[in-house]
Amino acid sequence: MNRYSEIIKLVAENHGETYSAVYQEIQEALHFAATNPDELARQRYRNTFGDNEPTPEEALEKLTTILRELV
């Protein structure tokens, strides 16, 4: 399990959910962002992730990188 899978596992444990449920919820949130009817929201998504939907692990890695650059 990689670092980001471990984060998903910890979130699941802390919220009394299964790993699969948290993973799926993240996937659904990413898909919603990618297909959001609001053009500005889709543009922000594309600026962050490009044209592909990342896996939850890839999304966490990208978001972690962005946050590190801000501090």
C-alpha cells in the first residue's frame, strides 16, 4: 500500500467506513468535479488534473503537492 492508500485507509477507519467506500466516494467526487455543469468548476478541475480523471491516490498526491507549494 502506498502513502496515499494509507491515508484513505486512515480516513475510513476514523469514520467507521470501509476502504472501498471511501475510495468510491473520492472517485465520485472527482467525477462530479470533472463533469460539473458549471464551466468555471470544470476549468478549475482541468487546471489541476488535466483532461483525465485521476485515481483517488493520484488526486491526493497532486493536491498534496499543491498544498506544499502554498506553504
